[in-house]
Amino acid sequence: MDQKGFRRESFQSATSDEDMLEISGAPMDFSMADDDPPLDREMGGFSSYNGGGMNGRSTMMDFLEEPLPGVGTYEDFNTIDWVREKSRDRDRHREITNRSKESTWALLHSVSDAFSGWLLMLLIGLLAGSLAGLIDISAHWMTDLKEGVCLAGFWFNHEHCCWKSNTTFTDRDKCPEWKSWSQLILGHGEGAFAYILNYFMYVIWALMFSLLAVLLVKGFAPYACGSGIPEIKTILSGFIIRGYLGKWTLVIKTITLVLAVSSGLSLGKEGPLVHVACCCGNILCHLFTKYRKNEAKRREVLSAAAAAGVSVAFGAPIGGVLFSLEEVSYYFPLKTLWRSFFAALVAAFTLRSINPFGNSRLVLFYVEFHMPWHLLELVPFILLGIFGGLWGAFFIRSNIAWCRRRKTTRLGKYPVLEVIVVTAITAILAFPNEYTRMSTSELISELFNDCGILDSSKLCEYVNDFNSTKGDDLPDRAAGPGVYTAMWQLALALIMKVFITIFTFGMKVPSGLFIPSMAVGAIAGRLLGVAVEQLAFYHHDWAIFSGWCSQGADCITPGLYAMVGAAACLGGVTRMTVSLVVIMFELTGGLEYIVPLMAAAMTSKWVADAIGREGIYDAHIRLNGYPFLEAKEEFSHKTRAMDVMRPRKSDPPLTFITQDTMTVEEVETIVTSTTYSGYPVVVSQVSQRLVGFVLRRDLIISIENARKKQDGIVSTSVICFTDYCPPLHPSSPSVLKLRSILDLSPFTVTDETPMEIVVDIFRKLGLRQCLVTHNGKLLGIITKKDVLKHIAQMANQDPDSILFN
């Protein structure tokens, strides 16, 4: 058999740069795969391989002492073997521990190995916090650039530009140093023409920012689009997507995230910050051998990096840890919990040191409420929870339907045009309304705000009666014309954001969903809060108000309703509960509002789950066909392993390798004629008693290396997977011993094992495949893909929607 042809055909077929994959609806080119240089790319410079032979002509290579580069690693778009990876790490740790007793140098190596995990967390926290600070500062400046420029220094945003101004508090946004585009070009800012010019400049800047963002994503890093959380969940479950967490993705995502947020699109930066932090974690893993060479250990680091990402996104370190545990992580041991906590702490401390908002806070919309809530207010809080659940279910169904349309029609072929059209519509609709013109974070900050004496916002234009003012607390007052105007504008803003977000999330720019969802809920909550406040003011003698909300008292806080509404809508979309409540109270600094937040979060989850079980990230995972085995769902169907295993009755017989009778040419023929990721090894063709399991990749690399490095290995050489090979004729070619790459303890089940147990085994052990036997005789194999297809079939879904092996 032609050796060269075999090598090109079998080894490179699965990792060619021409391989394409549908990510969020658009074809992706994997030429970026070398962003994440694993061992499987380092095919040059093999160490010598002394394969076993007969009559003392060669010695058997000890795989543990001198492993081949590439053996034990994985192809792109394959699932890792968690059991094997954890076993390898235990062996490595045991060897280091034993050697530490031999010398001082070995002891120091053992200490440094133990400390390396904490050092890595420190570096991830520092890098993630620094990038988050850079993104916050840049996005704030570029958002204000759409409306004007600072004469004192073009690098100042509107707020920083007016810090040194001598204007009064009420005119703090009209300082002479800040000029709108009409003032700069026309010399005045009043009149219809000035308004039209400002409108035009706003739309032009928005289009420029979004166009640059989508072109950078399309041209340099296709993986930088979207929020990244569905893909990170899939990667943390054991799937490999080379380049998704690489250096180019990190650089382009950081730049385009600033551009996308600044363009005014209905998206946030919080979800993509999790992707950015995980990119930092993956890149820094290459500095430490134990994380670079072990995919399971690397995923522990990525879980901690996800916690650091949420920590800097919301200024919520504890919420970040709980988010990683509840929402994204597949395997989360106690040690990872501690390290996630440390990484989130360092990231938050770094962001606080940078102080991107100039207010000594970690987020733009930090607020504090002073009045306690009353038990009867749980009714409107639960109503907000119902609204959040309904909005979440509506958004998920609508967005998935639109994304599916994008994937299956010609729309997906024009990502740049789609981004430009959506940006133009958003900018044209947003400018006339001051609540949609401002950035979404500023909008949420304004909605959360508890009106004080000095507030000049329209939301705080009440009819003042200062004779009844007691200290800093203002009593409930009659709404003035400014409040009614703000209510109409907020109602229009709510309608716009509800619908425009459906078409924005999933486009080919970085797009988070946390902030738009919170904005929808905050608007609805503020509207309800003002309504309840006015109801209590005008009807304080009603029975429901008489006991706790007398005339002249400060009893209703509309900002609290906005916060509860934000939590409800975010919970309805993502189905988070514990981490959501912790994030929200870390945002506000108020522990006494945990019960309203819990009531709204649970209500929204119950309502949304009653309509559809999947959160937005799980829905996108299913839409894209990622091989993700959801740990939260139960399998209740009464099927058996023999119903799912391959081969089926109509299939060709199972492909296997015998332990000591097949030649190199026969094995190469099996490898080139099939696409399986591994092969069972049996005693003989007749008995078919199971011996072990060998991975296709390990077979290819070992045979290629033996042909090049070991004398006497030819196509007629026998491959032996045992320690003692059967005696051959003296004139026979050398025997190729591959005992070291054989997994002698593959997971097996009997053909009568209920699939309920098999699914549980795949979930909890993270298996790639499981062999099916009957009385010790090999019958078939069940892969993770087979399990996913079976679950889809039992749920009356298309089993072929699982795209990957």
C-alpha cells in the first residue's frame, strides 16, 4: 500500500483548512485553527520509536516514558475522553509526587506544579480585568462620539469632558467644552437644520462602527461573532473547536465588541466578555505544561475564566462563580470552585483599579435604594415575573425562528448587508427618542435610579411639595408633565427593543443578550412602578394602601420595580435563578431586596418553562447541532442499549481489529475505508472477545512513525496489541507492537442495559463511546452522537440535526 497516499488521505482529511462548519448560521473557515496550537499540529520532529519485534531485533517502546507527539490528542470537532484525561493527570501527579522524595529539585518542581494553577488564575484575572476596563472606556467614548466631540480633548467622553466645567448641576450636560456635531459644523445647536444634521451624523457613525465590526469579524475571525456562551458551554462539555478560543479571536472580539456596542445596536457586552475571558484562559494555558497537554484540566481553567468574565461584566465576583457553576460548566469540582472565586476576585479588583466609569464602581448602573419593600408589593413583583417569563419564551421562539431562516435561506450569505440594514433601522428609530438614543447601560442606570432632590431627569419631574420633605427621603408625589412624557417615550422604547433585539442577536457581530433583556424588563418595571406609585398617591385611603402607605409617605420605589423587572426578563431568557439573584443584588448593593428578586426570578422561570423548556443558549446549541448532552434533563424512555447501538440489523457488520493477527496493510485499509474515531480490539475473528479500544488518531500516528523510524516495518508486518506476540517464522518482517496505545479498560455495558442508565453514564463520566457486549462477546458500540440522536428521536425531533461526530 502506498504509504504517502495513506498518510495524506487518512490523517489530514479531518483537519484540512478547507473544512467548513456552520456557526450561528454562516459558513466558517477553519484556517484559523492554528490559533490554538495543540500537540496534534506538531507533527514534525518525532522522537525515535522503537517498535517491538522478534528475535531481539528491536525493543518495545515504553509509551509512558517516551510518548509520541500527537498520541493521546484529538482531532478537530471531536469530543475528549474525560476518563482518559483524568487518568493521565492522576498518573502525572503520582509520578511527580514520587519523584519529589528523591531530590530537592524534584521537590521544588512538585511545589511549582501545585502552585501553577493559582498563578494561572492570577494571570487570567489580571488580563480579563484589564481588557474589560479597556472595552468599557472605549465603548463609552465611542458611544458619545455619535452625538458630539470634546474640544478639551477628543479622547474624553461627554461626562469626563464636563468634569472640570463651571456649569451648574442642572446644566452639567451642557458644558461649553462639549460640542454637538451641529454646533461644531453650523456654529449653533438650535433649529430644525441642526436637529437633522445631528440625526444624520448619529446614523452615519452608527453605520461606520457596525460596518467596521462585521468586516473585521468576516475577514479575520469568524468565531468572534455572537455572544459565544453556547459554544463555550459545548467546549466545556468536552467538544473541541480549534481556534474558537485563539489569539485572533480574542483580538478581533475585543475590538469589534467596542464597535458593536458603540453603534447603538440592541446588544450588550456582558455575554461576549465571558468569551473574551475564556480566550484569555485558553491562551495562558499554553504557559503551563499540565494544562497545555491535558484537555480536561484546561476545561477546569476555562470554567474559572468564565466566572472571571461575568465578574468584570457585572462587577459581581460571587455571581460570576455561581454563573459558571449553574449555567456554563459541565465538570465543576471543588478545586475549580476555589480557583474560580480567586480568578473572579482578581478580575474585579483589576477592573476596580482601572475605574473605567470614574465613580469607583465596577458597573455603570450601580444604585442604592433606601426604602424597604412591603409584603403587598410581592403582587406586582410576581406580575413582573410573569411578564419576564412570557417575554423570554416569546423572544427565544422568535429569535430561533429568525436564526433558522438565516441559516436555511440566502439571507445567511449576506451578513454584511444584514448588519448594515439592522443598524440603519435601529439608528433611525432610536434617535428621536432620548431613551433609545442613549446607550442601553445608561438607560438601565436611569431606570434603576431612585429620584432625589437634585435629579433633573424627566422621570423625576414630579410636582414638588417641599413642606412635606423629611430629610433626604422624598414622599410619593403627583407625577408632573415630564413623567407622563417619559412614560410615553419609555412605552415606545419598550416596543422597539422587544422587536429589534430579536433580529439583532445572532448577527455576525459580537452580541450579548444580558443588557437588552435587562433593558426590556427595566422599562416594564419602571412603567409599572410609576403606575403603582401614582395609584398609591391618589388612592392612599384604599384598604390595600391604608396600612402602610399613608399620605406624604415615601413607600413606593419605582427604581426597585425596574430592577425586579430586569431580573425577571433576564431570567426568562436565560433560565438562570441563583446566579441571577446574586448578580442583581451585587449590582445594587442591597441585601434586603433578595426576596423580590427571588420571587420574580422563580416566577419568570416557571412561566417560561411552561411554554418551552430551553433557555436561549440551549436553544442555540440545538439550532447549531452541537453535540451537547444536557445534564439537567431526565431521560425517561424504556429503551435498551441494543436498540441504540451500532451496527443495526440493516448495517454492515461491526469494524474491529484483532489483537495479534492483522498486518499493517490490513489495518491501514480499515482506517482508510472508514471514518470512525476508534476501533474495538478483539481476541480473534471467531471469538470476538473484547480486549480493548484503540483510537484512530493514535493508530495513524504510530504506524506512520514506525514506518519512518523503525527498521523492518513494512505492509506485511503483523500488528500486535499484547505484551507477548505469537512466534513467527524467522524470515517474517518485524512485529509492530502497539500495546501502549491500547485502552485496556474501555467502558462496556451489556445489551440489556436500560438506556436511562447509559445516558446517565455518558453525562456523568463524559464518555466518547461505550462498547456493548453479551456474555463478554462484542456486539456493538454506542457513541455520544448515537445517544444524542436517540434522545432527539424520542423527543420527536430530527435526529440528523446532530452535525458532528
